[in-house]
Amino acid sequence: MSELELSAECHKTAKKIIKIAEIRGLTSGRGPTGVCAAAIYAASILSEERRTQRAIAKTSQVTEVTVRNRFQELIENLDLGIKGRQSSN
């Protein structure tokens, strides 16, 4: 995440999202890198340090589609306070 230049608070938020997703079974059958990338994307939005799905995908070495799909699963199943689809830019 250091390549994305995100704050320690954003890192902490991403870790919390991942932990909650694990507890709720949202990571089962999912690649850990994709889940982490989606959590980073969500955390960047919540901490108002938004990075694009493209930048996060590139840094995480997953596809933008993976980030988008895992992100949608997170916001549909966790109460993150993020509404609807977020554009990738």
C-alpha cells in the first residue's frame, strides 16, 4: 500500500474491513489479493484518500474487474456507508 501513498488510518480501515469480511465469510473461495485490493479501495474512499480501481489493481497485481467485483460484494454485505457503484476513476 505504500506505493499508493495512503495514510496509516487508511491502512487500519482496510484491515478492519478485511477482518469483518473474514468473520462474515465473504473471503471464502475468493483470492486473498482481490479481497485485500477491494478493502484498500473501500478504505481509500472512506478515508477520503480515494485511489482509482486501476491504480489499486496495478499495485496489487489483480485486474480492475476483480477489484470492482470484490468491492461490490463488500458494499452489498457490509455496512460500510458507501452507496451504489463507485466509478473506477
